[in-house]
Amino acid sequence: MENKTEKLSQFFEQVKSLTFWKRIFGWSQFRNLSYDAYREFKSVLSQVSNVTQESSQLKSDNLVLKNDNEHLKNKQHELEKELLIINDRATSLSNENITLVRENIIFKQTEIDRKTKYEGYVEALNLIRGQIQDDRKKEVDQQQEKEIKKLKSQKEMWAKHQEGVKEVIKVICQKHTIEYVEKVPFKGNPDNTIKICDQFVIFDAKSPGSDDLGNFSSYIKLQTESVKKYIKEENVKKDIFLVIPPNTLDVIEQFSFSMGDYNAYVVTVDALEPIILSLKKLEEYQFVEQLSPEERDDICRVIGKFTHMTKRRIQVDQFFGRQFLDILSKCEYLPDDILKQAIEFEQSEKLNPPQEKREKLISNKQLEVDYQKIEKEAGLKGISS
């Protein structure tokens, strides 16, 4: 009898020790055990029925069997109650399970949405990063292209410097009736030679051999020594001029060299005309020996002042040129709409400086009148001169 109710006993033990988690995760096993217990229970009922039949034969045991039967009925009633409770709990757990499944589905869907949004943000960020990198690369490429064009322009300027200096000197000589000597009557072949007061004045064009200006100043210093060969020749003026490109002024450390028996001066193309005109002043005297020391000093002072003012003006123009270029480069970073409108205004502007006419001399008096007029206008506008 004990072996036949083993499953039923296990079932009751399981019922006693049944916990919330066992109901959730061990419900299948519990249910199978309940089936087995129920079958054993039915078997017990069958045995009770047999006992009841036997009780008719065994009246002496009838009371005991009735008590047992009553007891079993009570047990059965209790078991049914417990089964009802278990069924209710199972239903509740099933409902809870359905709720959890739904919440899990919602959570998974939310997680998918979050992942989709995150991937979208990452993709957008990568696109922005790529655009920034492309823009930066484009800026670098444009800057490199500007630098390359600048170097090419410098090299072209330096390559054409010698011919350019010759053309300028020839124009000056033609304009002021000065003799330009195509072939000198002495040893050597200077770049440019003019004749003033029966003296040969030499203007040698010098330019950098490469885009590296680091050694250009030292190169010019060596060239001041190399022109010594011309000084030994007859009727060659003891002042020799080395003409350099204007954009190399910044690297030149010294502009005049006293070499003992001659002097060398470093000048630019812009300084050629005032220097040549100053030298031409000597022709106003029939003999150089007739010049008094004061007159000689005056002539040298004029030449020196012309040279200094020309160099200073070039330096100032270059300084403001660099500042203007810096401002222009910063304008490229303005907002597109402002930059576009600024370009439109730029295209509509036009400067018309006074036109120079070859047959008309620039009057000193007129320059003075114009300067006083500018000062007067500045005073009326409250601008200090």
C-alpha cells in the first residue's frame, strides 16, 4: 500500500515545500507529479471500494473501514481544496507569465528602437566627421596650391628679373636722354651699364637661385666682392649697384658696402629711376673737379635720401601688403552669405588712380597743392594729420 502511494506522498511533500519560483520554473514537473498522485489516488479509491465490499463480509472491521473511509474523504476534500488553490495559483502564474512575455516583447522592441536611433546618430556623426575631414583636406590642398602658385610666381619673377631690370633701365635712359651702353669697351660683361659724365655706371641684376632665401643675404655679400673686377677698368664709376627683386628685401641684412676702393649698394627696381636721376645731376657741371665740397655733399645727400626713402617706402608697402593679405585670407572664413555679398560689392568697386602721361611732367608744385588739400579735408573731418 505504501509503495502504491509513493507518488501521492511525493506530491504532498512537493505541495508542502512548493515555493513561488518552483511554481514558475518547476510547474511542469509538479503537474506531472500531480497526475501520478491522482492516479495513485484513484487506485486508493479503488482499494477503498474493495475494502467497502469486503466490509460487508467483514462486519467486524466495518467501523474501522468507515473511519478510514471518512478520513480518506476528508483528505480528498482537503486535497480538492488544495488542488483548487493550486489551479487558481497556476492561472495567476499563467496570467503573470503572459504579462511578462508582453513586457519582454515591448522591452525588446524599445531596445531595437534605441539601437536603431543610436546607429542613426552614429551614421550622422560619421557623415559630419567625414565632411569636416573633407573640408579640412580641401582647405589644406587650397593652401598648398596657393603656396605652390606663390613659389612658381616668385621663381618666374626671379627668372625674368635680369631682363626686367634691363628693360626698366633702358626705359629710364630713353626717357631722360641717358646713354645705355649695350657693349662695354672693357673686360667683362656687366648686366647693365649706363654712361654719365664719361663714366660707366654698372647695375648688376641679382636674384635667388631657388625658393630658399635663407642664404640670399650671404650670396649678395659675396657678389659685392665679385664686382671688384669692374673697378679696375678705366672710367668705371666706383659706385656699383646690385639690383634685387622687391620681394627679397626682408632677408637682406645690409644695403650698402664700403669695400675700400669702391662702394656697392643693394637696391630694387623701384629705386633705379631716382638713383639714375641723381647721378645725372652731375652732368650739369662741365667738370667734376669744379664741384665744391658742399655741392658734393648736397649731391650725395640727395642720392642717399632718395635711396633711403625708396627702400623705406618699399618696406612700408610690403608691410601693409602682408597685412592686407592676412585680412583677405581671414575673409575666406566668413559665413557664405556674407562672403558672397562682399564679393559682389568687390566686383562693383573700381579704383582709378591718376594716369601717368609720358609727355607730361609731374609738377612738384601740384603735388604740394594736392597734399595741402588732403590735409585741409582731413582737418574738416576731425582727422589729425
